[in-house]
Amino acid sequence: MSNLFKGWPIDKIAVIGTRFSLRNSTADICKVYFQFGKAERKWLFPLSIMQRPHPSGLKEIVERPDGKLVAASIDEDWGIIGAAHHTLLQRLGLSHLLLQTHLSSNLISWIESYQPELLYFQVSTREAILFATELIDHLNIPAAIHMMDDWPSTISISGFLKDFWRQRIDREFRFLLEKSSTFLSISEAMSAEYLERYNKKFIPFHNPIESPERSQNAIERREEENKFRFLYMGRIGNANSHSILSFALSLSTTLIEGKEVFFHLYTPDFESDTSRALTEMRNIKVFRPVKHESVYNLLREYDVLLLPLDFTESGIKFAKFSIPTKASEYMISGTPVLVFAPGETAVSRFFMANECGYCLTENDDLAIKNAIKTLVQDREFRVRTGTNAIKVASALFDGKLVRQKFQHLLKMTARTSMHKVN
């Protein structure tokens, strides 16, 4: 979503976050990054004795071999508390209690010298909710909350005292909303749900795209006589791994006379267990991700783009109101999109309503095979939906128009003198 801030004065934007959240940060949108260290982010006893000390502070901007300026990583070794242990604590519900982030004297000093006029948050954990509340209270300036997915519905569905934590986190999140000034969502469906749930008007902003001098029609693709290729580009994780595996398994056993069907994935999770399982299937290949400037051309090289979400109960709850940020990039390419997701999700409803993709809403081997065969054999459908997707994306997600609206809203929020303090 950094595209939303493109063109914002670079000397008037700064980012605070963990090493994980600041990974791969570049200096084209922002050059000031403050990374949490042990002074701010701490495990409570007894886990604190296993936490190795690591520094916090401003990240240095360095030049990569390709000439691109990026924010250098500050060492953040959690010692014995590695990623696997952290995940286990989350599943047990203990991370809600044992991991906390607070303002340090060093962070306060830096923030006050920077003199921000507006706070912009993307929160998805209790730790982040409480820190955001603390920061708003300390600075007493307007704040905007931007929701990417419906994590409040899944933040406490397992572990000890899950009902207790669900209710408590809900109260704490509502308390944060009361202290905030502007509310943003990822989709119209989420805005409608949150108006009813929280009685707050959330304004939807999706991932903007750049579309100058690009074809307004689905390209006459160089279609190889005996090959047909599906592509997935992005992370493989909690919200989509089951559907990716289901699709791959069905495709690997699909036979179409005169056509060999392939499925290629470009993902930063190319070394994960899921990726290794995928590579063992027939006609499935997993690759490292490509640079962002190469994405558009890569998308146009393939015959169909897969946009998957899981059919599990937790997956539906988490992504029901979200539209993946890659959806707009898929659409503007003109390559037809196969949405493989439950029918009640926002992404399925969006593509159905705008007739800009094939919507597969059944997680069934036969249904998947039929979808694959239809897309391989119906060239007219592919061209029609691909062309329509370009038109819809250009109208709804044009970067210049979306950014203008988004940045104007934030500037108006910063200028207001009204700020709720409870």
C-alpha cells in the first residue's frame, strides 16, 4: 500500500515499526525509518531472560548493488524466542500478554524532534493496538486507522482463554477507534460491515496502480500451440495456502487433449514446506519473486492469473471483506483472472459484479478441473474478461486519482483541530 503515499513530500513522512514490518523498505517513498528494539519491544518474564539485546533507532539508507536505495536492517535477533516459538505463543494466545511495545525515552525524543502532525496506523495485533493508543495519548494529534483485513474476527480463535482475549481485544480496539479521527478500509464490503459493527464510517482505499500508455485491450497473447500456463504471484500463507495446494493438485491431474497445462508460482515463500510440496506435483514450478518493475510484463506473459483465498472457516473470517492488493495489478495486465475463493468473500463478489474474471466458488476437484478446461478452451471468454478487467481497474484504481483522494483526506485530517481524547 506504499503506492498510496507516492508523491507525498519525502521529508514529511517517517515510519516506525519492527524489523519484520520494515523489511525490504525502500527510500523512494520514505527515507526516515525508526526500528523498534529492546528498549521499546519486550517479552515479559520469564521469556525476557531469553531475549537477546538488540538496538533500536533510525535505519541507515544504503545503496544496493542494483543502485536502488534501501533502508538497512538493524540486527533483531530474538535469541531462543525464534519465529517458531513466537508462532506457538500466538496459537496458545500467550503473545497477547507476553509481548508488549511501549514508548522509550529515545523514541519519544526522536518523535518530538520530528514533530508529526498526523498518525497513520495499520494495526493487527493487541500489541499494536495498545502502542497506537499510547502514542495517540502522548502526542494528542489526529490519527487515521487503515484496515487491510478483518483480523478482529480471527485474532483470538484458539488458545487459552480465547473468549476472554477476544472480548478484551475488541474493547481495546473500539477504545482506539474512539481516539482516532479517520477510518480507512480495503473494500466497500469491509466499510459496510464496519459501519454496522463499529458505527464508524470507513472510507475504502484499494492498492492503486499505474496505467499510463498501457493497452486498453487484452493482448493478443503469444499462445503456444501445445502449452497453457497459469500463474500465481505473491505470498503463500494462512489465507491462501490450502486453495493453492488444492488448485495445484487438481491441475497436476488434469488432462486436456492437445494442451499441456502448467502452473507457475513466483513467491518470496519459495523455500517453504508448501512450496516444496508443490514442486513435487506434475507441471508445477515455484520461482523466486521478480522485481516490482518486472511484474507487469511477467503477468502479460501468462494465459491466466490465479487469485486464491482459502475455504477454511478461519480463512473466510480473515479475508471475507478483503480484496488482495495484487488484484488491481492482475486486472490492469489484461491477462484473464481466475478467482478461486468462497462466494461470500469481497473479492468474489467484486469480480462477479464487474464481470472481469472467472469466479470459482467451489473447493472441489471436479469444479476446479472444469474451470481449468473452460479457461483453456474458451478464448473468447478470456479476451472479454481480460479487456473488461483493464477498463474496471483503470476506472477504480488509477494511481493518480486514488492517491489524490487518499492524500487529500489525510491532509484534511491533519488540519482539523478536533481530536477525541478520552
